[in-house]
Amino acid sequence: MVKGTTSAGFEFELDEKVLDNMELVDAVAESEENPTAVSQVCLLLLGKAQRRRLYDHLRTPDGRVPVEQVTASVVEIFNACGRPGKN
């Protein structure tokens, strides 16, 4: 289990097994050329409920969820997965 908190203050928890998923790899590769694929990366990495919590956590006062902040959070979560025990 990987637990951590992003620099934006989002607390996450995920089973390391979610990383062993070719569909996640495909979505990450797709997101390099297509920023809309970040949504699928979030879903595969965090699951539906935790993705919703991330979006709500990052939501601006006018109701938007900034793509750049979601992407940065996903990168931090991936980085945390590579440092077990240091989250």
C-alpha cells in the first residue's frame, strides 16, 4: 500500500498493484500527446472515488479543476510510488 500527501495537500492511498496495468501504461503514454488522457490516468491510478476527491480538492472557487494541477498531482503520486516508506 502506498500512502502519501501531495504538495497541494491531497492525501492519497493506493495499492501498488494498480501500477501493474498495461492500460495505465497506455494512458500515460497517450497523455504525452493528448492532455485529455490525464483523466483516464487518474481513474486507473486512483479509482473513481479517489479521483473525485482529488478533483474536489483542486477545484477553484469558480468550479474549475485545473488540468495543470491535476497533472502535477498525478506526477507526485507516481513519484511517491517509487519511494516506499518515504511518503
